[in-house]
Amino acid sequence: MTRHARKPSEPWPGNRLEPGRRSVLAAGGALGLAASGLLAGCGGDTKDGGGGDRFRAAFTAGGSQETLDPHVAPNFVDQARAKALYDTLATYTDDMSVRARLAESWESDTSGTRWRIRLRKAEFHDGKPVTAKDVLHSYRRAADPATGSPSQVLLSAIDFDASRADGQRSVLFVLKAPNFEFPTVLAGPGTEIIPDGTKDFREPIGSGPFTYVSFTPGGTARYRRWADHWDGAPRIAELEIVPANEESARLNALLSGQVHYAADMAGASVERLKKEGSTRLLTARRATAQQLLLRTGRKPFDDPRLVRAVQLGIDREALVRVALAGHGEVGNDLFGMGLRGYPEDLEPRERDVDEARKLVAEAGAEGLAVTVETSSVDAAWEPAAELMGRQLREVGLRLTANTRASSTYFSEIKTKGVAAFNTTSTLPVSDFLQQRVRGGAARNQTQYASEEFDALLDRARTTRGEQERLGLLARAQKIARDGSGLLVWAFSDANDAVGPSVSGLRAAPPNSHDWARFDRVRVG
């Protein structure tokens, strides 16, 4: 067996801990704090978020369909609630390397198809130990497409008929194909460990740092400190996660002292918080990949000359300056800048109006009208669409925006249109490529298909040597960069904010261990 054991504080398989960030997607759905009245009667009139041992955090909520099922985690708030109640086998560092959590260690055989996971001693909130059977139940459930886990595709690589509990605290996973990147799956969103047989989440039991008190879908979730958590008791006695869909509601709640933490600040709110002075911004640089998806499986972008023309025709620096109000960094048409596995030797994509205009003419597409799908889901998209329209007119294309409702945007762009805006938070580069770029993948929205790219991904997954594996991933990305239709035009910063009495939180990408991790927070 090839051993990959790690101490809890040691990342796998690299040691870079630089900031990365943002797709667990922030979707809309609930009322703002003031309109909902959710703070009334729960300490909302006391200074700075309530009592000194109660921490209150405001997030965009998901509406009446919300659940505490940790394997269904489409929104940022779902991830925050799951971190309070549950735990995972492993977790991501800021650069998406993996470090141990409930797993004490993992090791593979020489083929990369058999992985043994050894569990640490840990208990669920009802006092029962976390066992191998719990892990198998959790992963089988999350691998079921009917469950809706964001990690379903990656977990479906496990042969559950051949996998087994190998003792109370040892699991043997058998994979359908070799994969030396498998440890990234152990930290994925929607892979939380639940007790064997769990089907009902109305009064959930997990092994996380907080126990369940109450929850109203689309409303407040309340938790209490669990003194027996394997990683130590939280520093606060109570945690409340409250809904506030409007950014202005989160901002005002923070400034008025109704909450200690306001998630997902942007634009004018960031500038106001900087001037206000008493609060503290937690800024994760280049955390969210801002993307323009060009559907290469449909006209007109089945012509690679037009994909190339758009790549060369947009002015990325102007887009960052205007659409992101300067709070970001120019993208280079690849996901994951700064993360483990991202090619570090890429030349920047420079604007070339003459070459773009020439490509449009060669394709016989001068004056071609193209509609791009957009929405208010992300404040940068609509100004970006307007600016891109002006930029692409210079190369002979007429780009206009079709604004869709935020509540249905992501489901609609799966099948409709030829171009669309999208964002993705930090994820392991190898997982992103498998889920979003590989030919035929369910979440490959550009319909890109390249046998050469897919073959390099397969070689990378089956290669034992870390540096050789990363080299293959880099080669694959350089191929996809030009032809996949996935244009990463910028990386936007992610900003959360905390009140003056809060300590114990740092800036970190969502999807990473330290983002929205409230068991180490202090108040006062």
C-alpha cells in the first residue's frame, strides 16, 4: 500500500496555504432581517449581536425548501449550517490541498483503486461512536443522484458493492477506476458523515462542534455548544444563523449590532465598511472565478474562430475596473488561479482587437447578433454584459443581454442559450476539470469535447507521482484554455464582515476549512 497518512494540521498533498475563493452558489429566496422580524425576541436589541456568548451570523437564505440534510448543499448558508452540525472525513486548506478531519489517515494500494480510510475516535451528539458503517451509509446516500449532493459525480466512482467496513474504525473503498486524486473527494461539499440509517433531518444528529436546537426553513437556525467534540468545545455557547437575502439588510444588521457576521459583501457595501472603521472586512483575494460560458456544441460557437474572437475581443482590465469596481484580478481563461494544480507559467491573455476582427471576418460572422444570459444573482454580471457588448462591437459582434430571474437562472442556463455568465468558488482543480470541462460531464455547460483533454485527465488520475500528476493536469488545462468555451475573465474578491467585538475568524475561501467556521470564534 502507498501511504498518504497526514496529521490533522498537515495538508495533503502540498503545503501552500495562500488564499484562494467562491460555487457553493449564493441563491436568493428569503426576506431581509428587518422585514422578517427574525431577530425580535432573541436578543436583537442588545449591543453587537446579542449576549456575549451568543454569536449571530447573517446569510442569504434558500427559502421554504431549505433542509438540514447536509448532503443537499446548494447555497453558502447550507455549508455554514453543515459545518456547525456535522463533520467530514477531510477538509480543504485555502489552496484546496486536503487535510485530515474525521479521517485519521488514508492510504492506497499501488493501483490507486483501493483506499483504506482510518477513522479517529469521535462521537455523534447522541454519544454513539462514528464508525465505518456510518461512513459507508453517508457516502452511498450522497452518491445517489436522487439525493442531490454536489459531490455525487465524484462519489459515484466508488464501487459500493466491493467496498466494506474493515473494522469499526477502518473503511476500504474500492474504486471503479484508478484515481490518485481520490483524497480530494473526502473533503467535498455534501460528503458529511451522518449516523448509519439516517433518513430524517428534522432533529438532526451529527458529530460537529454544535448540537441542534431549532430550525425554520428559510428562517433562523439555532445551535448549542457541544462540549465533547473531538476537536475541542466551541468558544461560544450558542450560534444563530439568520436569513437576510438583501445585501443592504446584512450590512445594516451588522452596523446596527444585530448580528456579529455578515456574509457576502460587495461593491458599495465594501467601501462603506472600509470608511465606517469599527467593523472588520474578511477579504479572500481572487476567490470567485467569474466566467463567460460559450456553448461550443451550438452555433455560432461551434466555430472555434468565434470563441477565439471573444477571448481576444474583451478587455479584462476594464471589466475588473468597472464590473468589479476594482475588487478583483484579471483572469486568464482557466479556473483556479493560485490553487494546487493551476499552471503557473501561462502568458496573460492580451486584448487584440485587430486579430479578433480578422477571425470574425474569416468566420463570415460580421454583425452577428449573440445573446448572453445574465441575472442579478451576481452584482457584476449585468455591468459586465453591458461593457462586453461595447467591447465586442469593436470586433464585429453584437452582444446583447437577456436577464433571467435569479431564482431559476442556474436551472435555465443548463439547457437554454448559447452564452451565459457563471461563477465558481474555490474547488480542487482536478475535481473542477472532471465535473465542468470533461466531455459528457453533467455540469459541462459549454458542451466541450476533446479526446486529448480527457485522455490527459485519465492519465493524471492514474499517475502515482505527485509532480508528474500535476504536470499532466497542467497540460490538460492548456488545451482546454483555448477551446473549451469557458472564459474566466476575472477572479473577484470575496468579502465577509464582522463586528468590533469578534475575534477568531480570518479571511478564507468558502468551500475551505476556515470559511464560516464558528467554533473558534470569540465575542467580547
